[in-house]
Amino acid sequence: MNRFLNKGMVATLQRRMASQLLINDSKYAFLKELGIKENNAGVFHGKWAANGQTVQSFAPANNSPIANVQNGNVKDYEIAITEARKAYNDWCEVPAPRRGEIVRQIGDKLRTQLQNLGKLVSLEMGKISAEGVGEVQEYVDICDYATGLSRSLEGKIFPSERPGHALLEQWNPLGVVGVISAFNFPCAVYGWNNALALVTGNSVVWKPAPSTPLTAIAVTKLVEKVLVANNVNPALCSLVCGEGDVGQALVKDKRVNLVSFTGSSEIGKIVGQQVQARFGKLLLELGGNNAIIVNEDADLNMVVPATVFAAVGTAGQRCTTTRRLIIHDKVYDQVVERLKKAYAQFESRIGCPLDSNTIIGPLHNQQAVGKYKASIAEAIASGGKIEYGGKVLEREGNYVLPTIVTGLKHDDPVVLRETFAPILYALKFSNLEEAIAINNEVDQGLSSSLFTSNIQNVFKWMGPKGSDCGIVNVNIPTSGAEIGGAFGGEKETGGGRESGSDSWRQYMRRSTCTINYSKELPLAQGIKFEIRRMTTEAVYGSWSSPITPDLFGKCNCKSICELQVVGDHVYWIEQNAVTGKRELYSKPTNGDQITRWADGFSVQTAVHEYGGGALHVLQDGSVLFATVEGVFYQKSADSGVEQLAEANNRTFRFADFSVTDSHVFCVNENHQGDSKFPENRLISIDRSTKNQSVVASGADFYAYPRVSPNGNRLVWMQWNHPNMPWDETSIKMADLNGGVTSNEVTLKDGTGKQINYSEPTWDGEELLTVNDSTNWWNVYRSAAEPNALEKNLNPIQREISYPLWQLGFRNYVINKKYLVMNADGVLYVRSGDVTVEIPTPGYTVFGYLSIDPNGSEIFAIASGPKRASSVISIDLKNKDFRLKVHRESRNSSDIDSLEISEPEEIVFKSGGVNVSGYFYPPKNSSYTAPPGTLPPVLLLGHSGPTAPAQNNLDLKKQFFTSRGIAVFDVNYRGSTGFGTEFRRMLYKNSGIVDRDDVLNGAKALIEQGRVDENKILITGSSAGGFLILSCLISPNNIIKAAVSLYGVADLLGLDEDTHKLEQSYNELLIGKYPEEASIYEERSPIYHIDKIRTPIAFLHGKEDTVVPMNQSVTMFEKIRASGVTTALMLFDGEGHGFRNGEVIKESTEATFYFLMKAVGIQPSISSKIEIFNKKL
């Protein structure tokens, strides 16, 4: 008709129509607070958009329109299901406890709008306000329930009949859950489904009842806010309001893995047939013709109010409404009379559901009124008598009187049929068996209740010959189910279960998993089905392998080097696998976006030549970092970099930072002047002027400068020659004023006491330190004053520290609530006075522990036998200590695709002392060795020599094991991890006890029949190189071939050429020089070349400042001249430790090639190495 109206008339008509909407009535202001508008899109799939017809939602209290809703159509549904599946692909991989946390937030968001949303339910559905709020509370409660459930979703473990097998259940999400809800519970039914579907890992598409779209829109808007705030795809909870065409599309769609339908049994049958036709999963919540049985021994004071609530509440429009009251004939008349009086009390309280005085609201629409009238008429025609009610109230809205009908037979059709209205049929029985039969004779089987005081009746009622309903109550009404139990019914109620108990299983698929963790393949039931394994027979050491040096560089990075967490971001330094440069990154602790900082810089230091302590993150998330060019500050990742201190062509070196608002404090190495060795000191750098001031000097070395929380004190660690940083050290403290110190005092002094103090850390005004006074590095708390009493916070015989070869190591961290300690690969957390071990499945080596001052997650660099160095976090506030991986230097999925030889710790005697090592057997399923043969073994001498052999993943070891070479990594005397006494056994005995331990380890393997005694190989780097050379000059040598990587050959030359940190190291390991020069000469392999008859190759970097290259060159030239098989490879641009990917590849291949050639095995790879004096 608009074509006959002018524009002004159209605008006037539109305003008049809008003014008739209840949303524009100030009485209903809560609608706008919920985000409801005059015109609302009824479709959400990450965006609010709809293409269907515009309809109106009406208030049953007065049949007035509330607001307009543009429905969705099949096209909108297609978009929603597509977006919901995309959201599922990400959501299903989110850990269940994290999903539970987001569901908890949904519950909290609902709490903020509990009253408003409850009012909307009342306005749009018609139930009274208390019931509307209660319905929303059900959604809140199920969110709380699902949050707890997220940490207890369990699968069973069963005994397997096969040895070395595990039999278990694994539950996984289904995919997309389609929810079709009914008008009578427009919020709660969706909530039951949504909370459980989300926590079990599914996405949801909701098609609400056509007559209650506004409730669905308001709920979805609240859920959307939570998802967006958590960076979750909001299409995870999609909505399509619409008519039957949308419902049909959802029901028939194979992309919907579970259809949860709530509605009538008639429609449920159709839905069931259509979903079953496509072999989909169903959850049906259909009709309920529910009954209360009143036995003669019932407490009538409980019966009457219970019946009234169950029969009249929600105007009889609950699926659990009591529709049949089955009364023992001895109390029948009494019960009916009391009910009539109770009903009469409520007639004056029938009215607007938003009125606080109202007890009974309207029916939902005029169709419901019509069905009410028809059932009353049929009841009267069947001989029934209206004891109360039976009338439609002549007023605005859809109001009827609640009705009691007597005089009908229990099997009259009108009694057997569910009428969704407040009609109660009062029936008689004479014995309980008869009453149970009456209860069970209807087609539905939802809810039932028995009122009795006889315990025998109770168990008969609950038993196999009792009620056939899904809900079987005693002395409570049929309505009012709690969320902790499963909700649902049998027969034509559909058989579905929602809400509590194990209802969550309907939203997941179960897989029965049999896992074989043995090396055998037995079949079930003892069946024998043998097949010859297809392998190639080849001698150990000649096998080919997919683990090549090229694979070393095919990773995310070579390693994770340093780490720190601040606030909700974690920062780390990783070494580029190709360039060897160290790059700085960060990411949110609960996100995936990785950000590069300090672009173009290699974040590393050279203090003590070994570096470390290059990163410090400030509390505002800005970073301070060091390179060989100086100290730099960066406010944000996308801002410029400010230089705070210059290195002047590496004359000055900086590391190990602590920061105040005005100054930076750090270790500084000054290489100015003509002195052979630099001056070490602590300095402050003014962040504004960049002026530097010395705050501590005079000692040979410094570490761990740490400013107190109030900024007025500075504590640090220092030591002097001949001590190393794990020997006798001191802890100092000074007052701090800006960048200036005063009143320096000694807090702890291990000098002359053989006590090592390290890692000072502030805990408020108290101080934590590590010391080894008990033979083990443990953590102690004391006052920050001289000679303060110390308390051991975790007295154990494990090492909670590590040799300080590199600055900045953190082996324990503390904040306001937690103290976390790394005890030689075992993490402990102390909160209050309770200390517990943290499970860390898959990870055995940890470093650079970090925790935010207010946080509850501990971060660390971690690795394990089958895991490369990774950034991990562990949630300390939850008892299951959830472990999360944030960054892996090598993807675990790539590692799991390889055949990894896992180490076995072997203990043997050497010099009367228990010594151990990690033994890696050969592993390659494509090969078998000739019968009766044993593998070669590669002995490893770790560097340091204080560093430990650890059992974490090293692909270089796997390079050998996958080619048929066993590896034995020995923790000889002098290694860390076995106490101070064990570590100091090497002092004055270097080149003797470590040599003996390695040779005795090889002999132990031979005696155990693990390795070929004619193919004992060895390789080692740095101090490990000295170790292997010591083995070769030993009269007890059993080594058949060796490779030295930048190894020490000349102790005298090393003493003259080495750097400052290790200037006096040989004094501890060998003896005082020059007073004991004869011992140096006696143990230096370079002076005993005539004793070396074992083939040996030398690999060295040309820029090595720790062990000069000329040591390897001299050894090679003299051994070549002696006629022994030998080789030499020198690498440009490499220092002490190879970093360039190509050099790592060449050195690994050369090591393997030389060793195999030396013992007569044809290697499976080639190498550029040139071998002199070949014997084969």
C-alpha cells in the first residue's frame, strides 16, 4: 500500500508502528541494556546479519509486539554452519581446562545481566519473573558445572591381555552441535547444551523457537563478548533464528554432528527419523506426561505444595509439569479438597509475569489457549468433573485458570495425552503396584514422583519394576531438576540426557585405543600370525638414516638461549639455525602471535668469553638487551632502538642486568689498556644521560647484580682467582642512591670455607641465595645483613644450581606466592610451608626459570629425551600442573616421526666410586646386524669439565645411533649433579680420574656384552678433547679411534694463552704453575705424542679464543709425522663451539666418516675430510 502514500504519511505510519513496540516503553528499559533494539538481526555467525523475513516477537501477557527480528533463511544457515566448522577446527585443540575457563567467563557474564535477562525470558515466554531469573541461573550453574568438568573429562583404562600393551578410552569432540530449543525454556535448554558442548570441544549452531528470538539474541550477544575478549572465533556460538526451513536444513545436514532437539514427541519423531537417515547423533528431549503418586502413608503437608508447584508453575508449560495425580483411595478426597483450597488462593495472583505479586502467568500464545479449552471439553465429555478452574480469563493476554479434573479413568485418551497447560487429572489407586502401572502406561517417560514414608516402597519405586521414567523422585515434585544429575526421559521422551552426571559423553566420540609400548607384536586371543620383518642386514655403523646433518638445520631454531616472562607476555632469545645469530622474540602467554624485537641485532654478550645475561625485560614490557656492540633499549617491538652504552669495538662488554627507573646495573668487562686480562666490575648506566659509574670493583669477577624491591640496596656475587664461580665465592651488598653505592658489606663469604654462594635474589626485604654447604646446592633464605641465620627452604640431595659458565642462569625463582626450584631436572614448588614436586612429562632438563611477580605460571627453557629446547609454562594454581608449550626449537611432531634412541642410565664402579653415564643403543628398524655381532660404541667426554652429561635430545647422538653406533655419555668425576664432593674429585686429578672413568665405563659395557671391544670410539670437545687425548696416552687405553673438537692438548700453552675466567682453572685441576710445571708437562698429551697409536682427527675453529687453534694444528702435524692415521679440519669464522649450520654439518659428517674408516667400516656417507696415513 505504500505506493499510494506520500513519504510523510509513510514516515508517520512507521513511527506509529514503532511506538507500539514494547521496547520503546520505559517500563521495559532493560531490553536495551541487553542490546535489544527496535530492529534486530536474528542471525550471528561471527557477524550479525540476516536475509530472511522480518517478524515480531510478542509478549504473552498482552499479546503486544516487543521488537522486530529479521529471521535467517537457508542461505544464512549455510554461512553459519560453515563459520561454525571453521571455529571448531581451532577450538577442538584448545586444552579442556582453558575451554572451561572461557565457559566460566560466560557464566560470569550472564551473572552481570541475571535480572535483565530473567525479565526478558518472562516478558517473551510468559513465565513469572522469579522463574525467568531462575532459568538464567540454570545457565549460570551449568557453566560452573562445566568449568569443573573441564578438569575431569575422563576415559577409562582397562587391563590388556597382551603384555606391553595399554587399553584405554580416548574421548574427542564431535564437531558441530546443532541446538533446536523450545519456547518454554528459551535460555536454559540452550545453556545446558552450550556449556557442555563448548567444554567438550565443539562449536554450536542454535536455532531457537520462532516465538522467543529475542532471548536467543540477548544470550548470544553476551556469549559473543566473552569469546571476542578471549581471542576466540565468535562463530563458535552461532545463531540462526527462523522457521521450519532453517530447522530442516540443520536436521538434515551431515556437517552437524549432533542434533539436540527439545520439543514435542510428534516433531521429535520426524527429527529422529531424519537424523538417523544420515547416521547422525541425536539428543532428544521431548514430551512428558508426568505423574505424582500419593501413597496412603504420604505426608500430605508435603504433597499439596509440591503438587501445586509442579502442576501450576510456568502455567503448566514445563516438560516436567505434573499432569496426573495418582492418589491412594484412602486419602483421595482429602487431597483433592486441600488442592482446591490451595488453587483458590492463587486466582488473585494470576497476572503480568513481571509483577512481583504474580504466581501464575499466561499461556504462551492463543494456540495454547485453544488446546487448553479443547482438553477441558474432552475431559467433561469423557465423564470428568471440573473441581476447580476450567475457564479462560476474559482479559488482555493468554490467561487461563489452573484446573483440577476428577472422575476420569486412568486410561481415558485425554489423560494419556500431554496437554501443555495447567490441567491436573486426579486419579485413584488401591495398591502401589497398580499406581506404578498407571504411571508407566503413558507413551512418555520423563519425570515421576512417589510420596511415601515407607522405605520399602522407595526402593520398589526406584527398582526394575518401578517407574520407567528418566527422572524418578521420592517426596519431591516432578519439576525442579538439579543440574548435577542427568536430565531426560525414556520412551517417547526421546532417551536423551542433558546437564549433569555423564551427559557430557553425548557431546563427544569415544575411541578405544590399544597402545603397544613393547617391541613385540602379540595378537589378541593368542592368535599367531607371523610374518618375516622386512629389514636389511648390514654391519653396525654402515646403516643409512634419515637423521642427517641437514636435518639439524631444518628446525624452528637451533636452540632457545634465554627467557623471561613479564605480565602476560613471555620473551626469549633463540639461535637462528642458519646464521647462528641470536634473535629476540615475544608472544602473549595465552596467545599465539610471535613478535620479533631488536630486528637486525644478534642479542648476545661476550663477558667471560662464554657470554649469557643478554636480556632484561622491564615491568612495562619494554626490553633492555646487549650485543657485542653495547647495551640497547627498546620501548616496543615496533619502535626504534636506543643505545645506552657503546662497546667501542668490543673494548667494553656488558651483561647480567638489573634496572631501576633511572639506572641500569650490570657486569662490565673493560678490555682497555695493555693488560693481558680485562678488568671486571659492576657499573651503573644513567638511563637519561647514559653516564656510567663504577659501583663495585676490586674483585676478579662479578655476577648477579640485583636491586632490592624498594630500590635502595644492591646485592651481588663476586669471586677471585684461583676460584671458579662454582668454588669459593662471596655475596656483597651496598646501599644505593640513584646510580651510586656506599656502605658496602659482606653478607656471605665462602672464602677459605669451601662454600659456594650464588644466585642472590630478593624476597621483599629478605634475601635468597644458593650455597653448597651440605655438599648440595640448595636454596636458603636469610635477612639481608651480615652473618644472618640461613634457612634451607628445600633440603634435598640434589643440585639446585649449575656451573656459572654463562651469566644470567636462573635455577630458582620466587614471587609473592611461589618459590620454584630446578633440582637437577626435577622441579619443586613451595607455597607457604609446603613443597611439592611438579610433574613434567617428557621434559627432564630445565633452565632460565621465570615467573611474573604477580603470576601463577612458571616459565622455563625445557628439553627432554624426545623434546628439543622449548619455551614451556606450568600452571601452579591448579593441582594438575598443566604444562603448555609456547615455542619449540624443533617441532615435537617432527621428532616423533623419527626413531629416537632413548637413554638408559648405567652405573659402574671406577676408582671405588659410583660413576654413571647415559647409554643410547643403536636404533633403526630398517636394519638388523649380522647375528652374533655387537655395535661399536662412541664414548662422549662432555665439556667443562664441570658440565653434566644430560639425557635431553641431541640429534648428533641420534645421528650415530640411527647408523648402528651405540653412544655412551659419561658423567665422570668432576661432573655437576652429584654433589660438590664428586665435582671436586677432579681437582688436581684432571686427566687421571676423568680418563679412568671413561675407560672403565667402556670396560663395563664390554663386560655386560653391550658393545664390540674392537670398536671403542671416542669424541669430545674443549675439556672433553683433553679427556680423550688423556685416554689415548694412557697405558690402559682401549680406544680404537678418536676425534677431538677444539680440544685442549697443551696445558702449558693453555695456561699461557687462555682468557681471564679460566686463567687459574688449571691451578685447580692440575696444580700451581709454574711451581708444578712438571705435572702440566706430564699430563699434556702434546708432550706424549709417541704414546698415541690410535687414529685421531682434529677439528677446530680458526677464531677460538678459549683453546687456541694452534694446539690442534701442532698435535696433527706431530701425529702425522709419527705415521699414525690422522686428519685436520679448520673452519673459518668459528670460535669455541661451532655455530654455523654448514660447519655443524661438515664437522658431524667428518667425525662419523673418520671413525668408521678408522675401524674398518664402510660409512654410509661421504666427507671432505682428508685422512693421512690411512691403514685401510
